[in-house]
Amino acid sequence: MVRKFAIVVVLVLIGALSVFWYLSTPRRVPASALAGGVPNLDNGRILFAVGGCASCHAVSKDERTRLGGGVALHSPFGTFYAPNISSDPIHGIGRWSEADFVTAMRNGVSPDGRHYYPAFPYTAYRRMTAADLRDLFAYLQTLPAVSDSSRDHDLTFPFNIRRGLGLWKRVHLDGKPFSPDPTQSAQWNRGAYLVNGPGHCAECHSPRDAFGGIRSAQRFAGGPNLEGEGWVPNITQQALGRWSVQDFEYLLENGELPDGDSVGGSMRDVIRNTSQLPAADRAAMAVYLKSLAPVEGPARPGR
Amino acid sequence: MIRATLAAAVIAIGVTAVAAHSSKNFDPANPVDQRAMLMHKQADIVYGTFKKMVRGQAPYDQAKVDEGFAALKEIAPKLPELYPATAKGRSPDSDYYASDKVWENKAEFDAHFKKLIAAIDANAPKATSLDGLQAARKAVAEACDSCHETYRVKKN
């Protein structure tokens, strides 16, 4: 009797593990998804700025094209260390193909088939067009090789089981590209693309659930600063109703706020990036941000 | 008559309560409140008076510019000593507070004030026209921002 029970338990476990294994399979982007054509390095440089790659992957705030990695991103799951994505063939992505890069950015999967942690915001980068990813990849390969080794993440159990991310992705990664809204202007759509795709603003400005997924109903409505102390503000019209489009533009240009102050904390490095964009792109982002419907953010604990 | 008196009394109590509450916890002799107050004064100059001129929202006024830089020169040197290890609190009058990192990296933190004073001293003489003010203000604002990046935290 006990033996039969034991056999049933083992079979159920094998079944469950097989289902888990299947559901968590890393998916590669097929070659047919690539853009083809000649890369545009100027566009790549703009995407590098709006994507904020240097903010996590550069060796220091001043050496923004030396992408040897090392920035520590603290979280409730442990500490992530941004890897080397320089053009170094051994320590960086120098040997990657374009398909490897697109697979990483859209699917969060490494060239050797492992899941990346969403501290790397592929949940936003997945919206990027194939042409933009081609251009960004080409631009990254023009940057210097840095031979620093990437440091392993320091995560608590069970978050250190990479395969589990496959299940997380089933919930939080819909694999859809950016689809423009035909009822909106080209400028609005450009802003929507930049903010939700490479800009990945919602990744900081939204509250998250216990497994670190964005609570989509409160997207952009702010939340606790996962990296440490303080609060990341609500940037929907609930909080910024009095801002004009120009106020948003000024913010993205130099970090200044309409009430006579200036952003601090992590936003300063964001402004280092957005200040490098063409003014038209900042204007587009401003138009889009001004259009965000008012959303009530999560309750803030006492001050 | 009675109703009017009652209404007046309610209003008087209300006003007193609000006034008492807003100044109840703010103590200019407390370094935490003092530094909040002085930082706000600097912000009013750099991100208020100067900003309006640079953005064309107020006419360029050399007297106000000189006054502003004089005030900045007076305030900046007072700031470093307002961060002793005994004064780690939060001011009720501010949306921000000093991160614990201030005291974990005191030498690096103090260096930011030296940079601020240097930026003010170097750029005050350049603010003799609208263009000059634009560049001078940018340089001073950068000094403010570079410290705030690491050491200033927004309250919940």
C-alpha cells in the first residue's frame, strides 16, 4: 500500500517537473525576425542613450562607453550585478550574433539558452523594433572592449533558480512588439514607443507584485524604490496634472521640476541620458507622458 | 449675534491650530531644520529667480542676479557643519532628507560642498548677461545635482 502510494508520488513529481520544464523553456528568436539591411549607427547611438545602457553597464558614471559592467542593483530578491556587455569577445558580447542580441533583448534569453533576470528590463526592450535592435547592436560593437569579468548575482533561494524565470515570463512577457495607436499622432506614437520600449520608464515608476512583476493596473503610478530607500513618484496625470508638455520637456532636458526644484537620486543618471537625445524625441516623450490617464498609485507609508 | 461670535471663534481656533501645527516642529536652531531651510533658500535662487530669467519668464535684472549670487556665497559655507553625526533626522518642512550615506561617506559628502563653493565663486563673475547667467546657473545647478544624486532622498 505504501509502495503504491510512493510510486504515485514519484510519478506525480516527474509529471510536475516535466510540465515545469516545458513551460519554462527559453525561446530563441528565429533568424527571420531580424531586420536585415545596413545598420544606422547614429540611430544606434540615440537608442543607447534612451535605453540607458550605460546607467547599469558602464564601469563608472563618467566612462559611459566602457561597458564592463559591475553596477549593483539591490532588490528584495538579492543583489544583481550588471554584466560586461562591451565588445570584448570573451568577457563581453564581442562574439554575439545579431540574433543573440535580439533574443536577449526581446526574450531575455542568453546565447547559451539561459534565462536572464528581469532586473535587465527586457520586459520593456521587447517592444523595440528589429531595425532599432539591429542599429543598437551595431553601435555597441563599435564601443571599446573591456576585459572585466562579470560578477555573479547574489540571490536568495528560490530566486537563484534561473529556470523558474521561464514561468515568470509566461505571465509577464507577452512577446508582442510595439503597436502604434492609429488614432494618435506620429509624435505621440514616437513618444509612446520611446517611453515604453527603450526608455523603460515604467520599470522604475510602477509598483510590483511579490515576484517582481509590474502591476499593470498601476503602471507609471509610482511605488517603493526597490533599490533602496524612498519612493519613486507617480508620473501619471494623477500626480502631474498641472504639468504642461513643456514642463516634461524641460525635465527630460535638464532634470528641472516646475516647482523650482530638480530631480535627484537615480533620475540624475536618467537625465544624463535623456539630455543627449534629439529635442524632437524629448518632445515626443513629453507629449506621450502628458497623455497618461490619471492612475492612483499604491498607498505610501507614513513620512 | 451668537452665531457670528461662534463662527468667529471657530475660525480663530482653526487658524491657530493650522499655524501652530505648521511651526510646531520646525526649529531653526536644529541643524536638520536649518539645513532644509538654507537649501530651500538656495533653490529659490537657482531654480526660482535665475530659472525664470533664463527661460524668459522674467526680465533679466543684474541687481537680482548679483543679490542671488551674494546670497549663495553666504549660505554655501554654512552647510557643511550642519551635518554632524548627531543630526540625522528629517525636517517636517521638507520633502527630502539626508541619506545615511552622508555619514557612511562623510569625506566624499563634504567634498561636494567644496565643489559647490568653488562653482559659485567661479561662476558669479560670469553672470553679467543672460547668456552668462545661463552658463553660470548650469554650472552651479550641476554642483547641487551631483550631491543630490547620491545623498538626498525623497520622503515616502
